[in-house]
Amino acid sequence: MHIRVVMAALGAAAVSAIAADAGAADPEHGEVLARTWCAECHIVADDQTRGSADVPPFRQIARERSDTARDLRAFLADPHPKMPPLSLTRREIDDIVAYLESLGPAPSQ
């Protein structure tokens, strides 16, 4: 009987750990999404060579940080008219925001 209780507790702990990890935003997936959805106009990564001069690169957006993560999530959920009609899930939005946050301030020159 004691072994069953221990096994049940271990199983519950494992499920909790998996669920907690599943809730964490994934900046690497955010970069993949940004390259897919945003790179036509924005420079989303340092290795990208082309983008529109009329829109800020992701590194600039990350550096300015005038928007909170909440503001960025709201913007990506309902983008402005010049952006393509995004159909992102909340998880995908969180991942893109995590990617932007991972860029941090631009390195000093």
C-alpha cells in the first residue's frame, strides 16, 4: 500500500512538471514563427539581410521596450491593417513575445 502512495505522488509530480514546462513560452519557436510570419517586412534576426525600411527590425522593437509584453500580445492578437491577417494562437503569440524579449537591448557599439 505504501508503494502505491509513493508511486502516485511521483506520478502527480511528473505530470505537474510537464504541465508547468508546457506553459512556458518558447523563444526558439517564436523565432521560427517570426521568420514565417514577420520576416517579409521586419528584420527578425541578425542573419536576415532584407526587410522593409518602413518597419522597425525586431531588435529595435526589443531595444525600445516601450510596449509591455501584454501590449505586444494584444497587438499580435489584433494587428494593424498593413500586417497580414495573422491567425496566431495564444501560445504562438507568447512564443513570439518571448523571442522579442530574448533579443534584449542591442549590444553597445
